[in-house]
Amino acid sequence: MPSESRSGRPPTIHTVAARAGVSKSLVSLVLQNSPNVSAQRREAVLAAMAELGYRPDPVARSLVQRRTRTIGVVIDDLSNPWYVDLLHELRPVLHEHGLRPLLADGRTEPDAVNALSDLRVDGIALVGTPSPSAVAQVNELAGRLPVVVAGSREPRLATVDLVANDDDAGARAVTAHLVELGHRRIAHIVGEGEVGLIRRAGYEATMHGAGLAPETAQGDWTENTGIRVAMDLLRADDRPTAIFAANDLAAVGVLTAADELGLRVPEDLSVAGYDDDFFSRMRRIALTTVDPHITDVGREAGEVLVARLSGDTRSTATRLLRPTLVVRSSTGPAPGH
């Protein structure tokens, strides 16, 4: 199919109009998918575009419409499979509405939000916990662009929608599961940021409700820290019989520490995580964890952005999705129970 006009130059809206026998303004209406064009004329214009191999200039269209049809997506950690799952469901929602994501790594690009704003994106999605610099940049954009935080509980800004999993409910569910198995010494490795604090609060509330004393150790979201903290917990004389780690990566670190110390899982030690990452489902790991339905979080975040771009002016809100406990073979009855 030809992609150039007879003059040898790329086809333009003028050559399309001439080929279809209509005005340039009518071609513009067709490109805007206006309902004020008859079916016969729309078909004539589309046929002319196909014959000429005409493709609209996205830059010109964005100038006319004052929209670029792009969404800036700032991801906290591109190496984290949890964020990849979220993005996997966010992108189809954007594509379905003619929007294209532009990705940026928030960890290595501290000016990512401003850079995307300079590219005239129509909205921004912050995936994971944004850096302090990203929060400051979002504050400056207040009211000018729709922004949604996906998969995190911060920042809590009046102009930002937030879609996440109910971390308190998830932490309560996994702790209650360990209590029901007869464990009385249940330790919790605490994660960073507000998500870590919320999961800790859910754990502590459940322990107090069962008449048990909480035991917490500060950690983060990494496997190496999980190993280090678990080693300290498990070398103690009154070591715990169960450990609830901040997330699945930290829980894998606990499994490694238990193996190095000659402890059997779950006979000597029960281990639970949070996030239901893909590796947790592997037979050799089979980790009891919490499914935060992160794909649903991604889909919901995309729908929130689309609604805002379509004129939704309701107050920004926090939407929490209910997680599900997933019991696998890394947890079992307490020793001697």
C-alpha cells in the first residue's frame, strides 16, 4: 500500500481531503471520531487514508487537542516482581482508552515526575512507595494533573487518588492463622515505610487480642535483611516457633536462615510472608503468604486515571482492596502442640 502522495512527499490531511473529495475540516472531525460525520463520508475519508498510507501526526494532534494521550508511570523498583504484576494489569486499561504509558525508574531518576510533566503527560501513576523528591514534585503539580498512587499507602495528599491493598487486614489474617496453629512465640520482621507500619499494627493487634506478647524486629523488604534478622531471632534461647516476615522476599531470607541453622520448616519453625510473589508458589518454597490481589490494584488504578481524564471531579479517595490468605506448606502446628 503506498505511503506517499504522487509528489513523493508523505501524505497530509490536505491530500486525504482531496482524495476523499471532502474538506480538510471534515477529515479533522473523522480523526477526532466526531459523531457529526455521516457514515458515507467517514468511510470515504478512512478509505482515502488507507490508500495513501496516511498516519496522523501525534505531535500535531496533541497540540490541537492539548492532550498527548500518554500517562507517566514512575515505578519505585523495576527489579521487584510485585510491581511488574501491577504494571501488567495497569497497561491494558490505559491501552483500551487510547493511552500510552511512559515508564520511569523512580529509584534511579529522582527527577522522574518533573521530567514526565515536561513531556506533557496527561496523568501520572506512582507505582510503589514514591521517594521524598517524587512526593515534593507531585505536590507542585497539585490540581494540574491527575495523579494516582498504586500499591502503596503514601503519600496521603489531598489531590492524589490512592489504590492499594488492605495491609492491616492481611497482617491480621496471617497472624491469626499462626495463632490458630498453636504458636505462642510469633515474631514479626517489620518492613519499611507506612506499609510496614500498617502490617506491624495488624500483627500486634492480633497478638494482643490472643493474649500474646508481640516480638518485632526492624527489617526491610530484602532477602539479605531477612536472613540477618532471622539469624538473630533464631539464635536466641527463647527463639520463636513462627516468623511472619514483612514480605515474601524477606520470608525467603528466613527460610535460608532456618536451613543454615538446621531447623526444619514447618516442623521446627513456621514461616509466612506477604505479597504472594511468583516464587512463593514454587514447590521448593511453597510459602504461606497473603495475596494482595496486586493485579486488581493495577486495574483499579488505571480505571481511576481514566475516570479523572474523562472529567470525574469527585474528591480524591483511598481505595483499599481486600487481600486473601494463601496457606501453603511453610506453616504447620507449633512444635509439641
